[in-house]
Amino acid sequence: MADHIQHPVWLKTLDKVLVLLGLIGGGATLVFMVFVSSFNVIVMRKALSSPLQGAEDTLILSLVMLVAFAIPFGGRVAAHIEIEIFESRMSAGFARWSMIVMRAVASGLMLVMTYQLIHAGSMADKFGESTQQLLIFYEPFYYLLAFGVGLYVLVLTSDIFQLIKYRSIKQLDWGESL
């Protein structure tokens, strides 16, 4: 039903941003992680018996980046788990409004999480939060996670908008968004 609906420009723009961040940013981060892991194990550990110093630090921070890119993208392509055990027993209207309420609650929780990540990032320098070997400060990674969770709030808000206006959610179509 929602496939033939012309969505507003802001939603199309959000989709383009999510595709770029999710596929390009997340893809590049994943390629980097595979390269560093493989090179460190196969070449440095096995062949040269001298693992890369700080490889674990870079992999941990890369994983944080990957999560920051994946959270909003996964929300827009419906990759997050939804347990709908009672939906088949609900009327269509009640099911739609329960989805609206749940997304509103999730938006509120994600806003709190965004605020807390920004706050933690602003305090990270004061507490000397950094990686163990390379001493890379966590502050920018807190902000990147806050950005990703904040984008997820926009995704949840767009879902609420679609549920109210169109009565269903049209998931992201990668081909349309590029």
C-alpha cells in the first residue's frame, strides 16, 4: 500500500544520508577491520611472530564506528528485531497505534541515550578515557555514537510520521535512494 506513495523530500534525504553512511561508511569500516585482522593474524603473528601493537585498540574503535553507522541504517531497512506476538490478535487500528506508541517510547529512550553519550564524550577527556595501548581518546567516538543514535531517533520519528499519514511504513529502498 505504501509503495506507490510519494514521500516528502526530508525522508528521501534521510534515506540518502543513511545509505551513504551505512553502505559507504560502514562498508569501508568493515573492510578496514577485515584487513587489519587478517594482516595481523596471518602475516604479523604467524609469519613474523610479531603482532601489530595497538591492533586490538583500532579494532575496538572500528567496531564502535561500525555500530554507529549500522544503528540508524538497520532501523530504516527493518533489520532490528520486533517481537509482534499479539499483532495477529489485534485490530489493524490498534496494532498501528501500538506501533506508534512503541516508536515514540523508543525515540524518547534514544534521545536520553544521545544526551548521555554527548555528556560522556564531554567528560571523557577529564577522566582520561582512552584505549590501553595507543592511548586514543574515546571522546570523538562517544560523539560518533551519539550522532548514530540521534539519526536513529530521526528514523523512528519518520516511522511515526509514516504510520500516522500513510498507515504503514515504507522501508528504505537502496536503489531508489542512490
